[in-house]
Amino acid sequence: MYKGVVIEYAEIRGRVGMRLCLDAAALIEEGDHSRDHLWPTMLDIATALTDQRQAFLDLCQSAVHDRQLIGAAKAPTEKTSASVTPRLSITTSGESAKSRKVRNETPGASSSTEVPARRANDDRSAVQKQSDEVLRGHHLEPSLVADLGGDFIKIAKRLGKDTTNVERLIGDSRHDAATAFDFARASMQGWFGSRERLLQLRSKLSAQDERIAQLDTRLRFLQTIEHDFDRREADALKTDPQPRAPHLERLLAMNGLARVTAPKRLPSEGDRGSRGRLFEVRIDHTPQSNGNLPAPWFVHLHTEKPVTPAALRSLPYKDFTAVHLKTAREVNLGSRWEEVMHALGHTDAKVHRATIGSKLLGQLWKAGSGGQR
């Protein structure tokens, strides 16, 4: 009965976490930057709720195993007590009830049979204890990781983890890819441990500590798993129908861009010869893991005053009136298209424009030096 209650409690937390993820994705898609401070907190809470859900489910799964261990530990105790009882009754047959009571209450008289033996001297350092706990808590077999090709979803399922929410988020293109994989990465680290945490522990152990070899083995497993994860994330980021600044930032860090072109001037009002106020940078992706080539992205740059394309790199960010990311499908659509669609009754029609900040624009200029990445 209690197990069912705990499972239901865990599932409630999982559903709330999932709802928070969906609401966070909806906030991002709205493009209301005045609420950008909300969705990161919502994702943090959702991750915590998902971790709690998994912890409760793991607790239920281990309950039967723990009872078996307790039963096995008690069996020798009961047998020993039974064998000792007759000898005690013979040697104390002439004693009064009071003296027997005092004798039985003497400290340590029955501790050998009632309390499991404890480790006499635990001389491990705090780092060694933490390393042992991490290595025990996230058990990974070499054959499991190799046989499943580092597939983090399949490995998690094989270990009894619930991957429902993660699969639902990363498998639906309607959800923001960056948000979905933030949640998925946090879940993955909860299932298998964090590589950063292992590296931190390893750096604090002495060179002679045997745990270093164990941590190195675990790090290799995690590297294989994270390689599969990064592959999935890159594919999802490149094909997201509404990419944002985090998508571009991550792909730059992943070397997922094949080319960033030099700025090209587009026709705009107030053009003066080679000077203009609207420019375009084309971003070509590297192929997806399946060999398909994703559609390119475009960054449109609007300036307050007419400038040449070559002057854009040195232009202060405050002199841009807008810098935004657009998809190939909507690159030629703008405010006039929105006005026409609204007049036709499509009041929700809106061109996706993701704002590019000063720092990311600088990274983009650096990546596009010479027109090639």
C-alpha cells in the first residue's frame, strides 16, 4: 500500500516538472524578453522535481532488496541467540531474577548479536569517501555502454530509469531544442553522474590512489555517453524551426557551423551608394549525423545610420537598431507580410526573429573571419 502511495507521489512531481518545462518553452517561444528571468528558474525547478521523482522510484525499487538484506543479516543472529540460550539458563539457574536482570542490562552483553559489525577504523579522507559514494551510486558496466553505443536513453532504460519526460521533450520539434536538451542533460547527469564532478574528485586524490583508475574508467564511459548526447543535441539545434541565440551559441561552441559569410548589404530605405542600413549574414551548418544538410540560418543587421558592410565589424552594438536570427523559410518575410496576414484574418501570424546580443555578435564576427569558419 505504502509503495503505491510513494509511486503516485513521485509521478505527481514528475507531471509538475513536465508542465513547468512546457510552460518554460512557451515563454521562450512568445519572445517576450521582459520575462527572460522566469524560464531558467522554471527549468531548474523542473529538473529538481524530476530528480526527486526518480529518487522516489529508485527507493521503491530498492525496498525489496533492502528487506532481503535485513532478513539475511538477522538469520545468523537468531541462530546464535538460540544456541546461547540453553548455556545461559544452566549457568544462571541459581541466580535471582534481580541479578539476572542486572546482568542482562550490562552494556555490550548482547551487542554482538543485535548490532551488525561496524568498520573499526575508517581512515578514508573526505574526498575518498565522496569518490566511493559516486562510484557506487552510478554503476555503469563497460559491456552495457559499448553494446548500446553510448545511447543515453537506452542505457538509462536498461538501468531502470524512467525516461518518459526526456523522450517526450526531445522527440517533439514543437518544443524549443535548447530548453529540451537543458532538461535532458540535467536528467542524464542525475542518471549517470557528472563528468565535471568526477574530474573535480580526481584532481583532489593523490596520484597513488587506486580510485583514480576507477574514476578514469567512469570518465571514459561518460565521454562515450556524452558524445551521443551532443550528437543528438546538435541535430536538434540545427533543425529547430524557431532557433534562438542559445542555439547559435552552442553550435559555435560545438564547431557545428560550416561557414559564416561576410555581411551582404540588402536594399533598404535611405541607401547611399555602397552604404546601407540593412545587412545579411548567412550561416551554413555542418551535416547532421544522418548526413542530411540542414537549411541555413540568416542574421539580419539593422543600423541606425547608413554604413558599408566592411564597417559593421567595428560598429558599436548601440549603433544597431536590431540584430536578429531568422530561418531560411522566413528570411524574406517581414513586417509587411505580417500586416497582410493580419488583414486576411491570420492574427497570430508572426515572423520568427531571435535577438542576437553584443557578445554573440562578436563571436559570430570572429567565426566569420575571411567568410569561412
